[in-house]
Amino acid sequence: MKKNKNILNFKGKSEDKKIPANGDILNQGKFGKLDYVLYKRGNIHITDGKLTFKKDADTFEDTIEELELNNMTDGERKVIEGAGDNPNLVFTCDGDNITMKLENKGYPLVEKLMNVLGMKTKKKIAKG
């Protein structure tokens, strides 16, 4: 039988490795109600205890800068997609404060629809 050069064979078991499951921690703390851990390998994990947002730290930093969070208006939402099938990190402006929460990924069209409906509803309420 010929060996397929496109298939990589892994030897050993994950328990044999001396590397901790999540890696060495550079920094950890809280963003409001959310806990974060920045790993030496270059990933950030943000959790609310149930959901965990995961992202490459460099990509996360670039995305934060692109969002221009300081320019958000009341009721506006901005979303950073989590890596793979991990939850999204959602920023919501509530007057003079920005809150963060985690949300499971949904269908992009449904998310856009919900954002539009949420903004219209808040405008109607504000007008009285």
C-alpha cells in the first residue's frame, strides 16, 4: 500500500504533552462582568461563565481600533465575531456607557434584521 504524502500522521497522545491545556497566561482580569485571559500563545479568551469568546490577540486589537467604539451613539451595537463557532462579543452603547456581552452566533441576515428592528424601536420610544 502506498503512503499518501498529503496525510500527516500524528504520534502520541495529548496527555503525553507537557504543555498546559490552555497555555501560559500573560494577563487576566475583568471587563465589567466578563472575565478575560490573555495567553502567551497570542489568544484572548473572554467569558461570562457560560459562553467563551476566543480570538487571536493581534486580530482582536486591530478590530477594536477599526470599530471606533468612542464614536458610538446611543443604542448602537457593534459586533466582533468569535473565532470559528465561538460566540460573538457585542458592544452596546447605552447613553454615556458602553457594555459588553457575549452572544451565540446566529445567521447574519437575522442578526442584521434584529439590529435594524432594535434601533427603530429605541428611536420610537425616545420620541415618545
